[in-house]
Amino acid sequence: MKCFNCGATLKNTDYCSQCGADVKLYRKMIQLSNAYYNKGLEKAKVRDLSGAAGVLRQSLKINKKNTDARNLLGLVYFELGEVVEALTQWIISRSFQGEKNLADYYIEEIQNNPARLETINTTIRKYNQSLLYCEQGSFDLAVIQLKKVLSMNMNLIKAHQLLALLYMKNENYGRARAELKRVLAIDRTNTCALRYMQELDEATGKHAPQEEEKQNKEVIAYTSGNETIIQPVGVKDNSGLLSVINVIIGLAIGAAVMWFLVMPAQQQRTNEELNQAVADYSEQLDSRTAALETLQSEMSSLESRTQEAEEASSQAAEQLSDYESLLNAYALYTQDDAAGALEALQQIDRESLGDNAGTLYDTIFADVGTQAVDDLYATGYAAYESGDYETAINDLSRCYELDNTRANALYFLARAYHRSGDTENARIYYQRVIDEQPGTRWATDAAGLLAGL
């Protein structure tokens, strides 16, 4: 048991050893809530689901964070066919206890089965439609709709009760009693079902005496020796002739009933069974079609989410690379390596940076731009003079890329290629000096050197 104030584990004292809070009343509340939970568990084990639900709700009134009681209440609702109520309890339970909670398993079992979810939604929709039919007075349509509901969810107590009520209204007491027995098989102490059963017993009890009284008015009974003879009122005892006539009439009626009633009824029953089979198949087909559409929709949604996640990951990777380059540029800047810092800045997408990072980028770029160009020219020219043409080519090309007004950098870059023996690149860069720096002495010298190649 945890302290309500600081969350420390409580010992067998009336005060918290960690914060000193008085936990005597709190301990009693937790114990009382657990006692109600145990009582609800006992009732649920013997299928007293209504009683279990009431006791568990009482337990949650005392301690709303009793996740064991809330999970059990969700299971009771689920067994009663109230799937939405069950999910509600399990979601609340998960909000109180995020880890090692059975509610996660219950929720996943339902959510990972789209066909079952669609069946639940269809059941609720059809049950509501049956209620609407009852309000409109279309009781036959309501009965048909409720039968479809129960074919998909046999544990929906409310549907059984409403169907029994409709049967009672139509004086179909046998079917009403069967529906109520199904309710009591699921929930043995269901108050509504027991009340309907009592009313049903009273209704059937009233019809029997009236029938008997009616029969008593139509016949008289008397004793002859050891036999009791029942004879209709006002009929003389013509037993011999009447017996023969009754046999003949009975045979004729039997043949007529067989021909006009039994055979058509049998044919009608066969047609009804075929129609019901077609309706059931159509219902299953609709359910599977809906499940397939749901799966396709979920697949499209997952593909869209995957694509969005990949794009977000790619953008994040690019942004991370820009920030790493900015940190590298800052490190080179602090080491007075203006050229290296400028090269690192050129690898960064300025638009992807935030406000603070953008400000740092602008500050470094403003300081190292001109200095880097001067340093690259100086190191490139020095390498050219010393005969290190590879270094000269590298530094002078970077210098001209940063500042294309440096005609001397482009000229000595062409000279470095020339002296290194790369005449092909030398021609290219002599021609660039002539084209990009016309009217300068560098262009004039480049033209002469190009003509001599």
C-alpha cells in the first residue's frame, strides 16, 4: 500500500514513515474497497453478474484507483454484452496504472480484431433500430431486428429482455420464458428478468383458470359406478351413433387438415428456413465486406503514416547534419581556421536552422568570409611559388569559388595546372581567365600562355 501524500510504501502504523501523514482512515478506505472487490469476485464466480457489478461500483466509489475492481467490472460488463461499457472501464484503469495492467491485454484483444469491432458496432446499431421500431409500434420488425442482434451477440442482456417483453406483449409466453431463461443463465440474479418472469407467471396463471371455468360451463360430469362420465350440456346420450359419425367426421377433418393446413405449413416452413439461410448468409457477407473495407482503410492509413515518418526522419537527419556542421564550423572558427570554418558553413542549409542557430551562422560567416579568401590565396600562392602545385590548385580553386572577383587567384590556378603538366586543365582555366576577367593584365598574360600550349 502506497502513501496517498508522498507515495512511499506504508508500514503497519497509522502514520507514514516518510512524510508523517495520518493514514489511518486512508488504510481503512483501501481495505473496505478491497473487501467490496473480493465480494464482487465471489458473486462473479457464481454468475451473479448484476450483484457483482453493484458491489464493484461501490468499491470504485471508495477507491477509484482500484484497478483490479475496475478490470473485473469491465469483464462483468463484457459478459453482459455491454462491450462499450467494458472498454470504458479498461481505458480508465489503464490511465491509473500504465504498466503491468491486464486492461492492456483486454483492450488489445478487441482492437486487434477489426471484424469483431465491426460486429459490435453493427449490434449496437441494430439494437438501437429495434428500439426505434418499438417506439413506432412496428413490433414485428423489432422482433426480427433483435433476433439478428442476438445471432451476433448472444450475451446482450438488454436484447434478450426487450425480445421477451415483445413476446409477452404478443402473448407468446413460451418464447418469452425461453428468452428470460437465457438471461438468467448469463446473470442469475438479473432483477429485470426476474420481474418479467414473475409477471409472466401471473399472466399464464390468469389464463388457465378462465379456460377451466369456460370448459366447466360447457360440460357436466356425473359418476356411474366406478366411472366418471363427462357430457356436454344439452346433449342426449346417443353414444353409439355419435361415435360412428364422429369417427367419420374426424377422418374427413384429418384429411382436410393434412391437405389444406399441414402441407402448406410444411412448405411455408421450408421456404422460411431457406429465406433465413439466405438472410444469414447475406448478413455474414456484409460483415466480412465491412471487415475487409476496414482492413484496407487501416492499411492505407498505416502506409501514409509510414511515409510521413520516413519523411520526418529524413528531414531530422538532414537538420542534425546541418547542426553538426555548424558546431564543426564554430570549432574551426575558435581555432582561427577561417578557411575550414567557411567550408563547413557552405555545407549547411541556412533555412533549416532555428533562430539562435541562424544567428550563430550569420556571425561566423560575416567574420570568416573575407579572412578565409585572403588566407586561401596566401597559402595557395605560397604553395605555387614553392612548387607544391597540388596544394596550390586546391587552395586557389577554393579561393576563387568563394570570391570570383579574384582574377589573380584564377590566373595562378591556371599557372599551377600548367607547371604541374596538366595542360588540359591549364587550357580550360586560361580560357576562363580570358572570359571571366577581360581587360585585365591577367587576361592578356593568359592569352599569350594559351597560344603557346
